[in-house]
Amino acid sequence: MNEKKSSPVHRSVQTPSGRISYTEQGSGPVALFVHGVLLNGCLWRHQLEDLSDVRRCIAVDLLAHGDTEIAPDQDVSVTANAKMLKEFLDALHIDQVDLVGNDSGGGIAQIFAALYPERVRSLTLTDCDTHDNWPPEAFKSFLAMAAAGGLRGTLETMLSDKGVYRSSQALRPAYEHPEQLSDDSIERYLRPLVKTEQRTRDLQRFLAAFDNKHTLAIEAKLKTLQAPTLIVWGTDDVYFDVKWSHWLAENIPGTRRRVELQGARIFFPEERWQEFNKELRAHWQMAQKTARQVAP
């Protein structure tokens, strides 16, 4: 008889940075999944469902994203988000996690791992902001639009016509098969961002704070990170060239494996989740085995 899998549960917890929304599924050692800009924990739904047999999988909504609630003056920079993750884990009494990040969430994961290495059991980085490539060149036009006051109108247009979201002028470059992305997923990603005027302003502040000073500031500490690290990179990414996966592998001493997914784009954790989850399982198993071997 097959053991029945758990169902995802949506919760929130109060922290000094705000009331943080998250979804969790499964039991055991905790795996913490960190999404990037414009998305939320929904990005990781296939990981939560598929990997809940070996991990207590938690997908958090970052500051200025999803259902997370913050004060109007709350700092929403990527370093503030990394500090929020520590507060979040403290609030849930979680000591260590298998940390997984994508896009700006991968940059945040690097900052968290550099600042709080004792909290990281293992690290997995996918296509993400790295070193001085923040923001990436291909995203600067979106940032300029937001800075000029067009963010809310753009979000509302993409919500009213999902084809705009999937167009080359919007998020098509982020997907290998944008036509396969459901309307429901687009709703789940974008609707919270226009729920109130304040939510949209918070996102605008998040975008305005994009600056490579945050990753440059932790470079020295990143180069001392011993946590077992997996790097998985799509080769057809206009935002994050494969060279950045090599940079990470060369500069994080804990790197155990670097994988290239041919033809994959930035949001491959959603599109190619079976391949990615296989890599995660193997990585976590290896990290556990190594930890047992070095234990006193």
C-alpha cells in the first residue's frame, strides 16, 4: 500500500520584519525554498509535492511578495530579506535548513548563507543574481518602467490579458514553454502585488533596491562557505549566463556539483521540476552522508 502524501498547508508567522506567509508540506529535516522577483512560494509547488516524502518543505513569500504583510516603512532590500529569513527560522524554532534559491531569491540565499553559515545544512543555487550581475542587463528595462511609475499599470495589464505576461515584451524570455503556464499560476503570482496600492509600492521599493552592492558586500564570506553546494543552471537564460554558474562553483568552496540543463531558462524549477528534484534528492542524500562521516 502506498503511503498517502501530505497536503500543502498555508500559514504565516510574525517576525520583526512583518507577518511572513509560507506554505509547507511534509516532515523531517527542513528544506527552505526562496523565490525571486514578481513570484512567490507558488513557484516551488512541484518541489513541495514531490519532495515532501524526504523533507519538511517550506516555501516562503519574500518581503513585498505574495501574502507576506509588512509595515510601509519596512526595508525590503535583498539583504533585509536575508535577515528576514533568519527571523523566520527563529520564529519557527528551526536551526538548520537545506536552502534552495532561484533568481533574486538565489542572490538572497547567497547573502543568507554568507551571513548565517551555521544555519545552512546544504545550499542549492539555480539561475540567479551573482556577484556584480545585479540587476542583469536584460531586466533593466523593466526596472526603468517601474521607476517611471508604470508598475501597477503593467501588472494590471498582465492580469487582464495573460497573453501579455507570456509575451516577449514581458516574461516569455523566462520560460522555455510560456504557452504551458496556466492562467491560474499567473493569477497566483501577480494578484497579491496589486491587492492594495501599498503592496504595489512595496514591490516598487524592492525593485528600486536592486544593487550589486549587496552581493559584493558578502563576497569574502561566500568564499569561505563550506556547506555542501549544488549549482544547477539553465543554458538558455538571457538574464543569467552560464558563466555565473562557473563563478559560483569557483568561489564557493563547498561546491560539490555543477549541472547544466540544456535549453532551460530561469524558471526551470517550475518547468523541469522532475529533473531538478532528482538533483535535489541526490544532493541532500550526499550532504547527509557526508555529515554522518564527519560527525564526532
